[in-house]
Amino acid sequence: MNRDYRTVREIVGPLVLLDGAQDVKYGELVELRTISGLRHGQVLEVSSGTVLVQVFEGASGMDRGQTVTRFLGHGLQFGVSRDIVGRVFNGLGAPIDGVAPILPEKVLDINGDPMNPYARDYPDEFIQTGISAIDGLNTLVRGQKLPIFSGSGLPHAEIAAQIARQARVLSGTDEFAVVFGAMGITFEEADYFISDFRKSGAINQSVLFMNLANDPVIERIATPRFALSAAEYLAFELGMHVLVILSDMTNYCEALREISAARKEVPGRRGYPGYLYTDLATIYERAGRIKGKKGSITQLPILTMPEDDKTHPIPDLTGYITEGQIFLSRSLHQAGIYPPIDVLPSLSRLKDKGIGKGKTREDHSGLLNELFAAYARGRDAKELAIVLGESALTETDRTFVKFSDEFERRFVRQGRDEDRSIEQTLSIGWELLSILPLQELKRVSPAMIEKYMPKRTA
């Protein structure tokens, strides 16, 4: 039963403090009827009949004596059906694409239901993104959560859009969908994503949630949860393989810090709330597979590291929760290499579960280890040449320097619309290994060399 109150005690910024409210729950939705019209909010805190409400639209112009507050008895919800695919929503799940509203088959609480750890199935199927630096060396596996660590000014938006266009599951014939949640982005970025999805046709298998920089902060907290609710419906109700891309998690965490400061909570590291780790885990842990269900949720969160600092609380805590990370390099970007993925600090902890015979190809594991080791040795040799001069390098060192340059030019670099199959990626890798002396190849078997390496010409 809905309850109305005229007991607003204080209004501070977007926060409203009420007295005398009964049976109110944390996270409950609120309607506020004011002299300027209807506004909406959410309960942030409940204590001995005193309720703190965050107003979505802001509390500017509200009058304490003329505000009627109604508690709706439920939290934020999202009405879902198969028709959400191909649609664009705002950060609170309302359609913004000019098409008719969704007729829901089911209404979901955006906080989701906890996934029983015993019911989880282990991720072990390859997802092809069409980007060699990911598919070849830091493979994404169905059900995994693999974040992209970027920096200000790096092309993470373009990479996110490219992955959304190109990603697919190679095994089986099950439907694949992309759920894209954007938080705190500019109008230009939102227009870029929507236009790119429509132009490429990716919108036909996608669900987009757009929270702009000028939208309410509390909406930014809800956006990833709306996206994940849509993903859970598509995956576990309709049996689809769903890739969830969340950009930018740093904007989400900044919103969390702003709300925490408004509530006068004791700050943790760098002013972020002490529960930042727990809050991020409630988002990241909604990825995975469930035994007995053919659908899955794979997460690719994107975050920009403030001042390129990987020890900042946001990337630091994200790294603890997720299964690896993809690093974007400023130096590669400045060298004109796209995508500027630095494969040496990047890591996919589940890559070995998603590659090999019957998944990618039998030579994949040995090839990626050889490429990684050779590129690392080439980078070390280049750094040595800077300190001691090129004359200090042996002939073998120079060969590895040549390899590292070619690796960046041919393997890492590719076009923004270039969708490489895993066979193309592996073939490029073998062509690059042919630069090196055979005696230096210690991680691939002679049988694999004979089968896959291009024949050397005299």
C-alpha cells in the first residue's frame, strides 16, 4: 500500500530528509509531488523513522511545506521481453529511441538475484572479438569478466564499439547479444555509439543503456544494474550468450563517491567509500554461467585510470575481483598503433580454458606463449640499446628487436573495421615467428612448426 507524508524536515542539494515514515526500505522508490511538478527519488538511508531520499531530478525549487512524499513499496524495476533487443534506453530503463514502449513479459528488480556459487558452471568457451591482441594472447572466454584498463584520451570508446560489432561465439548456433551500458558519457559519445551501432547493424543484436554526464548522479549508480538485469533475462530466460560492455566504470565510482560524501559517510582510500570493493563485486559477480542453462553473461567493463595510475583504488579493486585485465598503452597510441593494447602487462586468467583443439586450434597455446616471450625479449633488447647503444646488441638481439617492431605493426595494429578470424590471427603469429631463428623457438613443438609455419626461402 502506498503511503503519503508531508513531513519533509530538511532539503540539502539533491537530498531530502523526512520524519515519521514507517516501514520504509533501503532502495525503495519515492514520488515527490511539488509545486513545480512530480519528481522521483530513492531511499538512501533509514534510521528510527527518519528517511534520507536522493531526488533524481535534484531538489532545486522544492518547498518543504508543500512537498508530498509517497513511498511506492518497491525498488527500481525493469520490464523486460524479447523486444528489448534492438532498443536504446536511458540510464533508468526508459526508451529514448522514439519507438513504442516495451510491453513487458516480466518485471525484474535491477539488483538481481544472488547466483549460487555451487550452481556456477566453469567458463571454457572461446569468444572471438576479431581483435588479434585479445583473441591471440589474452583470450576472452564465455562467462568471464575481463576489464579494459584505459587512460584519458585513449580510444577505449572505439575499441568498445568495435568489440560490440564483431564479438561472436564460434561454437554452436545459440543466439548472441550485446548489452551496452554507458555511464557519465558526453552527448557526442552517446551519439557516436548509437550511430555506430545503427550504421553497422549491430543494433539488431544489442540493448543500449545511455546515462549522460548531465543526468542525475543517482541514475549513474542504477545504469549498470539495468544493463545486467537485461542481460540476465536474455541469458537465463531466453538462453542467449550475452556480452555486457560497461563504460566507464570510473564514472560510476565517482558517482558512488559523490553520494557517499553527501551522506557524510567516513571516506576510505582517496575519498571513495569503504564499501567500494563490495559494491563493485555486486556488479562484476553477475557475470557467469549457470549449470543446466545454455545462456551465459560475459563482462567487458571499461575504466579509465586516473593519471594512468594502475594502483588507483578503482583499477586496483577491479583487478582483485575480475579474471585479468587488458591494458591500453599511451606510448603505442602516440606511435599511431590502433588498438594500442599492451600485451605484456595484459592478462586473461582463463585463456587456457578457452583455447586449443576443438575451441580455437591445436597450436594456439604454444604459439601465444612463444609470441609473448619473443615480444618481451625484443622490448628488453630495445631498452638495452637505448642505454648502451645498438652496437652492444648481438645479432640475435637485433633479430628480436625486428620481431617486436613487426609484432606491433602487423599483429597488434589493425583497422578499426577489421574483423580478423582466429585463423587469421594465428596465421599472422606464425608468419612473425618465421623471422626468428628456429633454435630460438622453444615453446612450440617441431610438429607444430612443420605444420603451420610458412616455409622459409633461402
